[in-house]
Amino acid sequence: MASAAGFAAVFYSEPAVLGLLANVVSAFLLCLQNFAVVHTGLGPQGAEDILAGVHLVLTGGFVQLLAGFLAFRKYDPLGGAAFLTFSALWSSYGATRIIAAAYPSLQNITLPSGNASHLLPTGMAHLSASQSAVAGLVAYISISFILSFCSATVNYIMPFIFGAIALALVFEAVALFGQWALVVSGVIELVIVMCGLYGAVALLLKGVTQRYVLPGFGHPLFNVLLLGSAQKSSSKAIGEEKKKNTKYAEPMALGNICDTVSPFLFAFYFFGYMKNFCVGAAWISIISSCQLLSSFYSYLRGDVYYTTKFGVHSLYWLVMSWEEFTLTTFLGLSKAQESRLGMFGGWFFLAIACMLFLMSTHKDTLEMLQNASFIILTAASIHQIPMPGAYLFLGAACSLCTALSMYATFASLINSIGEKALIPVGAQAMSSSALQTTLMTAKIFFTRSKNFPSGTRAEVPDALFYVCNGLAAASAIQGTFSDPSRQQLSIPSVLIPGAIMQLYVCRIQVQGGRRFGCILPFCYAAFWGAWTWLRFAGHLVNISAGNSEGFTAGSIAFLVLNAFLIILASSFNVVLLCMTLAMELLTICFLLFTLENLPLPFEIVMLSIFSIICFYGATASLANSMFGKDLMMMGPPLFTAETSKKDTEDPPPCVCPKSHCTSGLRTIADLLNRGAVCGVPTDTVYALAASCKHPQAIEKVYRIKDRPQEKPICIFISNLDQLRAAAPPVSPLLWEFMENVYPGGIGCIIKKGEWLKKLGVGAGYSRVGTQDSIMIRVPDLTVLVHLIDMTGPLAITSANPSGEVDSTHHDMVISRLGHKLEGVLCDGESDEVVASTVVNCTKIDESGITIVREGCIPVGKVMQIFESVKNRAV
């Protein structure tokens, strides 16, 4: 199926090739360095270590980052999570080498009393920058073992590679304290190189030939279903998640991995193992970037909850890490302890953590426990709460977050692979409808009306937009102008959410095509960037209120710009309007500061009001967007623009005959017989159909759907007599079973053979099914049966872009895929909202049937039919 012109597409269809090669090169580089150190007794120094770090960042980091992107696009949650995790690992390890080489004199500074480090023996040697990376290595060791175990349910090459990476990291960590471990690490890295090269070649050949040439892939070490039976208590939550399926894989495992690594590093720091957070800040910044990617992929899936949650968590880890970096590297705890009492950003984090907990009450117990641990962590990091041994308590809270996130990582990976809740995650505290009822009741109580006018519908990124601005405002509150330590410590908590993270929000607003939506975060990012530069970093770059004429002119320009934003916001909702009005007053405060005439209490009040507005906006946007309803009032727009409807509708992009007309059936049949691809109704959901006589039409189906080549296409026949005439080598038990399930919403996978050509499959023989098996279904829909009688067997797959929800009306097919099709047979609403149930019958006589996919026919009913047939046969 692959041609020379399409050879580069192999790396798109098999992104694991890139991921494995990146790990091979990185492991080989470390292997050579380790053996060189053992042979010469001299470690890499200066430029050599910097170059090694750069190679690790570029090859192990960026190349594997691309592999992770493509794996998520291919709907591979395990591959996407693994490659992005190892991308962060190699990038972090490379950054550590660069830091250690660039600053050879960097030693961890023992903090004064107040930090948990005072519990350590006074004679303990100071740890070097590279040794501080032990905390990160230990975190990635745990994650690597989890990835190794989970990958064993998919193939038997990845487990050895990921397991070898975990063992190599163990000895790399040990080697920081004894050179003998370098030999063991080097040998294990050679194993990574050999296994990785074999795996890359095997997948490359598979991508070129579209079949498994070398063993190792396509068969797991063990069946994932052996890990447990589906948990009934979690089935509803899993079902709700499946409704959000898009062409992107679930990013929850990646987000949980990031929530494992970051608190693990902080636990080491708070327990006193690391006294300087320079290396820790680098590691957390890299893994937090991966967490932003999990937020981004959640956005692409239309999942506002995880978009917001992973964005908030990434924001928290970044702010915390750079605050501790500033503290340990530039200030010192004793100097900054009093200054920290005037920092209030932690309260906003606590409020957002409580909001996430509330919104997770309709999810599983594990999700609620994770949010509860985040509440404990954010509460412990509030500087105004007096707590003896605060660092020890923070370390314990981080340990709790790590444990829960590690279990959540394992559960989300296994449950995604098995497509059912095999690993228990607990029941829902309340149903989705109960939570909606609670929020709606609160809305009615406060508005005293059931018909309170609403504003524009909340979009997925809106909650994160409000969070960024609210946190920046809360962190910008300063009780005095004369505390440079507080100003310096406040830089990360204002700059990261207000400017950097808001640019990310701007990016996803652009992705969604919202013209006004991306303007606000971009303009406000510039505002908070200027605020940080002048108000908090001014004393570091010799800029003060007395010599800031450029900032004065800029604030006046922003006042004018924000006035236009106020006018635009008034056409959306009251909350957004109030926010832009408050921003206008904050801009006046900024202007007065540049003129050395700012009343500080007025600024504190305005920042507080702005934060409160943003918190409410975040909560309302999250609730309304999660459920697609106006559950929390955001206020009506002050004015709306009238739009005129088109007098005439655009013509359909393809031929769209009606199914009840004989001429319509003939039209679609003629198109199919000429090699066209058409949308047709079935007894479940709408499907794409291609004649088995035209292999190029079947190939076109893959391109239209953007369907991975390894996913086979089934065939539909009009009745079971057609199958009997082809005389397949089918046992009496299988014949009896098929007679009981056909026609209907059950498809049977049977062994493939030359008999298919007698069935009328013809030239499409190699394009349907797999090399050894084929799924056959007889639909229970008169229209489709007549169409098959006119065309012969049809290659069928659901009429939706790969990974997206099924099409349940011909309008959905036309709007989504009509421009790529030659025709759509219009039959109105489909009989079902989910696809058929798929049963593997290839070993029905030896071990019975296996449910491959549960669809419109419940598994219990299928098994009941099979048991009945088997008992009659006996």
C-alpha cells in the first residue's frame, strides 16, 4: 500500500519509529560516555558535558517530542504518554549536564533554620548540581516501570526497552556516588540500543509493507483483560469519557505522570535533600511543559475539565519551582521569610483547588482524592498560615500527591488500553445530573428567576483565561513599595500566569477560531508583563517610577486599547464586562505609579476585586462549558448584533438522494460500482461504503477518515445464504451462532481465505480485514440490504473522522465528510447512537468467543446467545 512517494508517511503512521530511534541515540551517547569515564577515570568536563547535554536535549528531547505528538494524533495514549515522558526525561538530564558544566562551582546552600534541612547531619557533604538530579531520576524510574508493565499488554518489545531505561536510570543515579555503576549502566544502555534498533526496524517494515514482517509487535505479553473485570461502579464515568472521544488520544495518563514527577521533586526538596532548587526548577519547567501539552490535547478533545485542571497544575508547579529557585539562589530563607507573609497568590490557588474539587464530584473517587490532595498542598503553601515544620508538612503533602498520581497513571493507562475500567478508580460521589441540579438550584436562589437571561456560551479555554488573570492580580498585591525581596519573589507568580501562561491561552483560543477570544489574553499578557517588569523587576534593572516615561506612554495607550475591549466585552456577558472595566482601573493604577502618585490602598482594593471577578468567571465558565448549559449566571450581553439569514442555502457538496426512492438507491449503487465512496445508513450508525471490487476505493476510505492503516475494514453482505454459497470452512457451532445473530448489530470475525473471492469480494481481498481474519456483518436494514444486492459485498466503516463520535444523521455525514465523498444516501436519524458489537469467533470451538468491542448489543446478551447455542450443540 505504501509507495516510494509516500515513504515519509511511514513515520506519521508509525511514530514509534522516531521515538525508539531517539531513545537509541540518547542511550548510545550515555553508554559511550560511561565506558569512556571508566576507561580513563576522567569525567566529561566543560564543553564536552555541554555538548552531551545539547545532544540529549535535541535528540532525546525534541525528536521524541515529535514522536509523542504523532502518537497522540494516531490515537495511541500509551505511546504518546511514553514518548513525551521520555522526551522530558532526556531533556531534563541534558539540561542538568549543561548546568553542571556551565556552573561547576554551583553547590547547594544549606538553608538556615526553618527549612527541614536543619534535621540533616551537619557533616553531610554538599551535593553537586548533577547529584541534585537524583530526585528526578528516582521519579522517572518509577514512571518507567509503570510504562514498561503497561506496554506489555500491547507488544513484547516496548516492555524490554522501557524496563531497560528504568534500570539504566537506577544505575545512572548510583553512578553519581560511585563510578562502578557506570559499567552496569553502560551495559544496560547497550541493551536499549539493540532492542530499540530492532523495534524501530520492525515498525519501519510494518509501515512500509502494512503487515508485521518481524515478530514483536501485534501480540502482547499478556492480555490486559487479565488485570481484572470491568468495575461496575466506574462504568458510567468511563462511558461519559468515551463520549468525548476525538481523533486525539486520551491525555489523562500524561497529565498524571507530570503530577507524579513534579511533587516527587518537591518532596525531596522540602524534606531537605536538595538545598538549592536550580536543577529542580529546570526539571519541573520541562515536565510542566509536558503537562501543558496534556492540557492542550484535552482542549482538542473538547474536555474543559482536564484542560483547566492540567493547566492549573502546570501553573502551580511552575510558580512554586521558580519561587523556590529565586529564594534559594538569590535571597535565602531568613532574608525572605518576612517578605513572604505579604504574598497572597497562594489563596487564589487554594480557591481554584476547591473549585476543581467541586467540579470533580461527578467523576470517580480517585479524581476527587487527587483534587483533595491538591487542596491540602495549596493550603500548606499559603505563607500566612502559621505552621510549625511547614516544609515537612509540604513534603508530606507532595508525597501524597505523588502516590495518588502514580496510581492514577497506572489506572488511566490500563483502562485506556482495555477500553474499560479494569483498575478500580471508585464510584461517583454524585451523578452528573445531581451536580447540574445543585448548580441550577443555586442560580435560581440568587437570581429569583428560572429564566434569567444568559450571555454567550462559555468556551473551553475561558476558565483558564480567568484563572491566569486572577492569579496574577492576587500575586501582584503588595503592602508596601519598599520591600525588594517581596518584589523579587513575586516575579514568578505574576509573570508566569499573567504573561507566559496567558500566551498559551491565546494559542488555544486561536486554535478554536475565536477572533475576539485571542485578543484579550494577548493584550492582558502584555499588561502583566509590563507590570512585572516595572513594579517587581525594576529595582533589578535600575528602572523606577521616576524614570519610566516609556511605561507612562504605554499605560495611556493601553487605556485607549482597553476601552475598545470594554465595548467588545459588553456584547458577550456581564462577567467579562466587569473584568475589562476592572482592568481599566488597574491600568489607571499603573499610570499613577509611573507618575509617583499612586494611593496603594486603592490599588490593593482593585487587585482584590479583579481577582474575585476572575475566580467567579473561572468557576462559571468551567461549570457552563462542562455541561453545555447556563448553570451559573454570567449575565446577558448589553447589546447584540443582528445577523441576517441567508435567503438560499448552499448546495450540498455531493449527491444526496433519499433512501425511500428507488432512483436514490440506483444512484448510490451506480456510484459504488464505479469505484466511488459514499455515506450510507446502517442498522446502527451511518457508515462509509466502498465496493469490494475496487481496492482503490477502499484505500480512499482510509484517506477520507484519516484512519490508521492497521485498523481493518469489515464487509457487509445482504444475507447469510450468500455466505453459505461461498462455502467457508466454518464449524457447525459458528454457523449456528451466526444464524442467531444475523441480521443485526453484531459483527463476527472469522478466518479469512480464498472463499471470500467466491463471495464476490474480488480485487479488494487484500484491502479488507487483516491478513488472517475478516469481520462480516449482515445488517438489519432493508434499504442497505437492497443496496448490497445491487452492488455485491461492501467494505464498511463508520462515517466519521477516525476517533471522533459516530454520525447518527445524514446531515452529520454531509457536514463532516461530504466534501470528500461522491454521495450520501439520506435516511434521517439512525436507529442507534453507537456502532455494532464486534465478536471474535476465530477460536469459537476451542475457547469460545471474545468480545472485541461492545456496541449497541450488550455483552451480556451476546454471551447469553452464545451459551444458548453451545448448549443446544452439545
